Amino acid sequence: YSCNDALAQMSQKIDSELFLQRIRQFGFGKKTGIELPGETKGSVKTIEDKLWSARSKPTISIGQEISVSAIQMVQAATSFTNGGVPLKLTLISHIDDKAGNVTYKHHVQPLEQIISKHTAEYMLSCMETTARKGTGTRALLGDVSIGVKTGTAQMLDEKNGGYSKEDFISNCVAVFPIDNPQIILYIVITKAKGETY
């Protein structure tokens, strides 16, 4: 019995519209607005989509039938590090003029609260457990507390259709220090070899 099985079963208990609404609240299916001209919005289905089926919720819950960007993943993770309130991402810390005077300084922009503070804290504790004794033990930093969430996704088999049995995308989102998060690091390895998880 795997975590994916549990996620698939939980997804079936949620109304489809609410399920999709919650996914969109985390920022998936829309651009974050970061200062990058080619930013993608990814892909989140609707129940009216011709490819929506009884399998869609379970497969979306394990990362299939959906596409998200690395920037969206980081922004979603800010909701766990900020008491359930995601933060608007930016590449600009400050802008100085020729004389070195600061003409613009970025101030943190909270977005709409999407989960409770309790849920955010619980998610961080789960991530810390994953780093201490789960699939993320290789991410341990010694004296710095860290939380991680690892993931493995089958890649599309463009030649034969469906999902590949050989090609995977392996990823890990890390948050540290876990008791006062300052850094979110997201690592993605395409076509990982060996231990894909």
C-alpha cells in the first residue's frame, strides 16, 4: 500500500470542482507573475475537458494529467513556510540608481491564505520526517534542520503514447531551516537513472 494509493483514494472523497479549485488556489494552472517573459501557466484540466474521466482525480493527485512549472512549485511551497499564506515571487530584491541609491526595494507580498496555519505546520513536520527517516534522508544538512518532499513522475512516451516505463522526472523540494524557513530549494532531474526516487 503506497502513498500514491492513499492519495488516489482521498481524491475520490472530494467533490471534483472543489478538488480543482484547491489545486488552482496553490497557483497551478496560472502564471505566478514573476518577471520572466516566457513563464508558462502549466495545465490543469476542468471537468468539462474532453479528457476528464473517472480516473482524472486519482491520477492528478499523484502528479499525472497535470503540468506545473518549477516556479509554481516554489510559490506553492511558500504557503507551508508562511503559515498557510503563499507569497508572490519576484527576482528583484532592489533597484539602485547610478549613484547607488535604492530607488525600489521589494517588500514581501502575501497572497490569499489557502490553508490553515495548523495545516502548514503539519506539512512542514511531515517534510522534516521525510528528511530524517524517509525518501529524503540524503538531503540532511547536519546541524541545519530541513524538510523535504520528494517526487517521481513518469514522463510522456512521445513515440508510443501514454507514460514511459523507463523515463522519469525526479524532484525534491527542500525547506530550511525548518523551524524558521528562509530558503526553498527545488531540484528536478529529468530522465533520472538508477534510483529514480
